[in-house]
Amino acid sequence: MPDRFPHDEFAPLERLFEAQSIAVIGASFNLDKIGGKPIRYLQTAGYQGAIHPVNPRYEAIANLPCYPNIAAIDSPIDVAIIVVPSHAVDTAIDDCVAAEVPFALIFSAGFGELGEEGRRRQADLVAKARAGGLRLVGPNSLGIASSSNSLIASFASLFDRHKQLKPGRIGFISQSGAVGAFIYGIAEDDGFGFSRFVSVGNEADLDVADFMAYMANDPSTSAIGGYLEGVNDGRRFLAAADLVRRAGKPMSFMKVGQSEAGQRAAASHTGSIAGTDAIYDAAFRQAGIIRASDPQGLLDFLQFHASPEVRPARPGVAVLTVSGGCGVWCADRLSTLGLDLAEFTPETTRRLTDVLPPFASPQNPVDATGQIQNDPTMFEDCLSTLLDDPGVGTLVIALGLQELQGEAMAQQIVAAQKLAPDKCVVVAWLAGPEIVHTVLRAAGIPIFGDLARAVDLVGAAVQAHHVAAAPIPVKSFAPTASSIGALPLTEHEAKQFLAKHGIPIPHGRLCQTFDEALAAVNKIGYPVAAKGQVSGLAHKTEHGLVRLDIGSDAALRSVYDDLEQALATVGSSDDVVGILVEEMAPAGLDVIVGTLVDDVFGPTVMFGLGGVLVEIVDDVAFRVCPVTDAEAAEMIDSTRASRLLNGYRGGEPLDRDALATVISRLSQLAMTERSTIGEIEINPLRVTPDGVLALDALFADRGTA
């Protein structure tokens, strides 16, 4: 996994986004071409800094002096925009280094996205630039924009739509220039803009993490998001996300590449590593990043959290509607998003019952029916009653039409919100008159013409509330030298290693003769298990090397003879190391705990239902190592296996604390042994009411994992 820079070091980008002078290398006289657009955009947007076209063919462009090269400019340059063919980029980089330019935006394509030779040329560019103190955005970048100073260093046709940048407090990072521009355009159509925008291109030098870290401390940015195809250094990405989270700024990213086809497209598009999607999900969850499924949902979330007048969403969702169908739909959608409807207090139910007609529902979701058209005070009473309930943190109002009464109802919503400033109100108004949008938006109340957008926003916003309210885990991992020795290990060797690191294993003995097996049983007691041990053999059961519930000396004799015969057919004499005799574990739940080394995020721990079910039941949770006991407990709670641990159908509760400890310890072990071990698998790990036991274990080295 790449680890180019220390994880706690990120580039200072103030001079990039607050540039006072910009040079355009390869400037075009035609302001509608790629080399001319940045000049035109900067001028029409009202950028107050200096603009320096560079092209030896012209003496002036857009009423600005044009220079033959950057060395001819007699003042400092903050940012150079490089708009030349790919073969000329090397020379442009040399010129920027000589002129002591701190940042260069490379619009030119034809580097890392083209394959091995392109990646080599790209690496050479970065090495040359970094040696000269020059930081690069791109290649293959669409550029950057900053609304606070009207800076548009881009050639995106997006900026032909409006002369000035719309203000906003969203920092947006995109690994696709076109998709980023499209999303920017959607934002403008919705009436808001971005504080900072960057198309990172190939991320040869500056990457998503650098821009996240900068925006974490950027006073003009309140919420951060973007479009991702993959990250090259997962741990650096998580370190930047940690800075954002500690700054109290909500994050949401739309991450594509979930399918195999999507991953192939991402690799050919930007050269990024799409990675295993389940591990991205886990990493996002750990980092407090809300994952968006589409551009509109992403923008809704970011705009909600970047608007100072909008009240933050809180747990405890109530739904008020005039349509029973809408109420049921909202309840279903909220359940899918993992949110339960708030339970009303008896007082709330009483007040609603007094107000509503007999055929209406005073339960959550509340169906006030179309009767509100005959009694306008009914809607007002419902609003105040629901917002008075201490268990209601967020109120979703689902309405439609209302050409005649819409404005009055909107005013009632505004008045109710003012009386409950600590509560969040989100409105879905289907096919409603334009006036209701005007009234509610003026009061800072989110309103949507789409029911799904409103409910999905609430789901994501409540999730963000939980992120903000939760303590940030303190990682206490201290790396130590590897102690694993040579691989592969037998099951017995693997278990002994786990035991040294505090992971419980059954009492047992590795035996070379039947007499040793008898001696082991005399110490352990019947019943026992016997397993043939062969170096590097993963699936012993398939080779007839596992026998359970052996209850007598005669049975042990027979099993021992059978295992010796089976061992003779499975491995060479050098690989066969004996027969492991162990106590039979008490009854419990079999789970799997394991680790792998992900290409993007490095050591990663997983948990799920184990034994023979692991490949049948798709119920596995991942987290990036190391994890704390608390994070391990959250992993357990995220799976269906959690219900079985609670004592399924009257059974005794199982020791989930001991299970969480094993997950945490294994994650620490994976970090310590990450240069040697590619995978660790404890399957099954038996969870009982009194603890856990690793019943089988397998280690794979980095070369074979």
C-alpha cells in the first residue's frame, strides 16, 4: 500500500485557493479554447489578482500583456495553469520550478491514466516538481474554483453559465472533472454554490486527502464532500477525514466502483484503486463519512449542513401527513435507512386524539387526513403537539397540492418552527404551489418536491448527528517488531501464537503417538476432538482430518489409526507434524473473525457468522485496523449475528464483551504482523456465555494471501 508521506502531514494549500497571481502557460488568444477559458472566466468573475498569459506567439491576450515564458514575468506567481500538449509538460514544470512557483494545475492529459509508460512519466514529473518545491494538481485536472475571491482556474464549460460564482460554504472534491462540473451545475440550479471546488485529476501529487485536510481548517467551508472512484492511500485518507471530523464539519462522498465493471471503469478513467466496496463502506463508517448514493442526495446533505439557518437533524423522527399512503411510505423508507419512528408520550397521543377526527391516526406516522382543509387550526395544533413532544427531534411533513391553502399552511409551519428552535423540520410538498417553496426557504426550512429526497436527507442527517455526538476513538496502537517467524503454520502453531497474544484456545496437546494422545486425554478428559496437522493445509475437514466427540479409549484408538492413514495420503512426511488432541468446546455460537491486507486501507479486520455458514450467509462486517473494543462492539451490533448473541429464543446471552476483545486484539496483531501475514482466519470462534475459544485458526503469508 502506498505510504508516500507521513499520515499527519498534508500540503498547506492557502496560496493555491487564495492565489494573488496566476500564470496561464499555453494561453490561447481564442478565449473559447481550453487555454483561453481560464483567462475569460477570471476576468468576467471579477477576480482581483494578477493574470499573466504565457505564450511566445502573442504580445497580448484579452488586453493583458502576454509573456514568452514564465521567467519573463517580473513578479511572484502563486499558481501556474499548464495548458500545453503532454510532451511539453516537462519543460513547463522545469520553468515553474525555476520561477519558484508553489503550485501548478496541469490540465494536460496523457499520463497515468494511459498505462505503465504514462505512470512512469507521471512519476518523473512529480519527482522533479517535488524536488523543486512545486506541488501539482493533476495531470488531467479540470482545475479549481474559489467563490470567496472569484477565482476560476478551470476550463469547465460549467462556468459559461454564470459570470460570477454563487457563494456557498461547501468544499467539493471530485476525481472526475466532468462529474464534478455536472454536480456543481446541479447545485447552482438549486440556488447555491461551493466555497472551494477542485478536480484532482490523476492525483499524481496532491490528492483527495490533502484537500480534505485543507478544508477541515478552511473558515469559508462548513461541509465537505465529493465524488470518489477510489483512493490510493487509504490510511492517509482516513487521517484527513479524522481532521475534518475533529473540526466538526459533516462529510459525505459519493463513492462509485461497487461492481466489477465499475471498478474496471474507474481504473481506466483516473488510474485510482477502486478497492473492495465493503471495506470502503467500513472505512467511511469509521471515519464518520456519510456515503451518498446519487448526486442529488449528496448535494441535499451538503447544503443542509452548510446552511447556518437550518436546524440540525436529531434522532426521534415523526411524520405528519394528510395521506395515509404517504405516511406508510415514509415509515418504510425510514426503516430501510435504519431509523425508527419516535414513540409519542401519552400526552402527545391524547392531544392528537382530541384534535384529529375519529377516522384519523394519532400514531406515528400521523395522518391528519384531508380534513385540515375544513379546519385550518387542526394542522397548526398537530404541528405544535408533535414539536412539543420531548421524544421528537425531527419532524417530516409530507403534503401535496394545496393551491388555495398552501401559503397559509407554509406560514403555520414557519411559526411552529420558531417556537421549537431546537427541533428540525423538513418538508416534502408534492406538486405544491411555488409560494410554499418561497415561504419555507426564506425561513431556512428545507423543502423538496420529492418525498424520497426529503426522507433520505433526514436519514443521512440523523446519521451525521450520531457521528457528531459519538466520541472519536482514541487509537493506542504501538507498532512492535514481528514475532510470527516462518509461515505457513499448522493449526496448532497458529493457536499457540494466538494464545500468546491473549486470544483463548481450547486445552490440548500435539501428539506424535497414540500413547501421547492417551496421556493428553487423561489430563483433558473425554469427550475430545482429534485433528491431523499438516503444514499449509487449509481445509482439514475436506481431507477427513477432523474428528469430534470422541468419548472412549477404544474410539480414540480407532480415530487415531484413521487419522494416521489420512495424513499419509495428504502430505509428505516433512509436512505432517502430528495429531492435535483437544477438549471439546462447550455449546455456543460459532462466528468467524479474521484479517486481511487490503490494497487500499492495509490491515483490515472482519467479523461474521462462522463455521460452515460463513460462505453461505452474507453477514460480514469489516473495519480498518486497529479497532478499539468499542469499535469491535459496534461491528458486532451491525450484523444479524448480534441478535443470536443476545440469547436467541430464550437462550442464555453470550459473552459479547469477550468477542469484542478478540476482534480488537486480532486487529492489533494484524497491524504488528502486517509485513508478514496476509490473512488470519479464526473459524470457528466459539462464543459461549462464559467467554470465547478459537477452535480453528489459519495464517497465510503476504505472498499467498
